[in-house]
Amino acid sequence: MAVSQHSLAQESVIVCTDSTFCVPAVFGMTRGKVIILKQERVLNYSITSDGGDSGFGNGEDEVKFNKRWQAKLRFPLLLKPGIKIAMGLEYFKEEYHFEGAPNNDYPFYRTLEDKPLRSLGATFYMVKPWLGNRYFMMRVGAKFNSDRDIGDLLNSDFLRVSVAPLIGWKKNPYTSYAFGFAYSYDFGKQSIYPVISYNHAFSNRLGLESILPLEVKLRYTITEKNLLYATTRFHGANYSIQLNDPNFPEGDDYILRKSEIRFLVTFEREIHDWLWFSVEAGLRSNISFKLMDSPKRNAITLIDNEFNSALLMNVSIFVVPPRKFLK
């Protein structure tokens, strides 16, 4: 869809952040990322598993590494002074590789080895300015999360829906904030929680971008082409999975609930006007990694897993709108 230079030059052009929210820009915020390709590896860490009363017993092993790949596409659908709508498409895949594979004694590790956890989704973002400095913004998303192949992924049993409406105020070109709530699987299970967005530029170089409770990011602009971030980010997911092992009864899919918090340092550098790359490193701390017997809210925990903290690193390349479109 062609977008005029005039539309892209509007002060309130939607900026999509890594938290998957789109917010009105304040001074110093970078151009929105249109295409993102990312590869990540979480390094060696231990896992201990407690089967409780489920009969699956206990296990312990080392995860050699956890690989993740991500591709995102974001683009505007409508950019007018009275309303702005954008859309995002995302594909995500991750795998776990255990030290004891392939002949692991614990069936959960054995069946999880090399199992691709996939997510395919679409998200719509809307920002509606009101008279004065107020605005309304909403995120509506749908993802299919499972261990199935791409051709079998689009199944209503694997669908995870999220919605987050917020009312905000752009106090001045340096500060914007909003309040609302979210219904999502960001904590690994269906949940409703309050959301606060706060973006503020302290100076020409230093700024804060936050979507609480999911992300807090401190931005430092070294130069126009070199950026540094310090980020605390919460990440969660919920997958329908099959466990093809005689130790697990056949039947409906099991549910894997996972959540973690990350402490990251990111360096971004411009390769060309519209092409950038990013290098990120930090610490991942596990909050929850549970195998449940069903997708119900009162599902029974079959295996409760604990990870120790682990180092992670990722590299990404991404495309932003050319500067000439913003003049």
C-alpha cells in the first residue's frame, strides 16, 4: 500500500516498539521498525523438573542451548490526522537441546528435544487522537501457538487472542503516557492486568520508553546512527504441544506455559539510511515453565520445571522508513 510522504511526516506517526505496542512518538524515539529478522541463543543452563503427584517423576539435566528465530513485518494501513492504523505479522520458532539427548532418561526432556515451538500471528494497532492532547490506542492480536508444522498450525485449538485498550495524553513533544488494561497470554496463561505506557525524553540523547509491566527501556543516543539501550523485559508464551512418548497418555494436547524476565544491553547501528543491525546480550531469569494437562484456567500442573539464570545473545537486522519519507 502506498503511503504519501505527507502522511509519514505527521508528528504522531505510530512507532511500534519491541514490546509489541504501538505508541505516539516523543522526541528522540527512533523510527518504527518495518521488517525485523532476529536469531537468538540462550546459553547452557540447568533444568530440574518436579512431577509432583502426576506420576511422571522428577528429572534433572543441562540444556546445552535454546535457539530462537523471529521474523516480523509491520506496516501502516491508514495514516490520517484523525486516526492511524498499523498491522504487524510475526513468525517465531524456538527449540531446546539437552545434554543427555537423544537417550535421555526423563521422558519430558526426551520428547522436548528438537521439538519446534512455533507461533504465527497478526496484530492490529490503532491510535485515535481526540481534541486537545488526549488519544485512544488499542492493540488487538491473534496468534497460533503450537509444535505443529506450518501447514497444520492454523487451527482454532491453538489460537491465542489478546486485546489492550489504553487512553493516553501527549503532554508535550517530550512526554506521553497512557493507562489501560490488557487481556493476553503475556504471563503464560490467560490473564487480565493493568497497563501503563510512559515515554519521556530527558535530553537530546537520553530517553525512557516503557510499557509496564512488560518492558522498561532506557535509550541513549550516541550519535544519529548509533544507539544504546538498557532494557528489562518480561516475556511469556503458551503452547499446545503433543508429547509422543509412551510415558504420556494419548489424548488432547498438553499445554506448555512459560514466562521469564530479561535484563539486556542492546547496541543498534545504521548500515544504510533504511537498514540497521542490532547486537543484544544479557541475562535471562526463569519465572515459570510448566506442563499443564489442558488449556483450562484450572488446569492441573503435571510437571513444574525450574531453570537457573542463563546468558543470552542475539543478532538482528531490521528495516526502517527512509529519512526522506519523514521530511
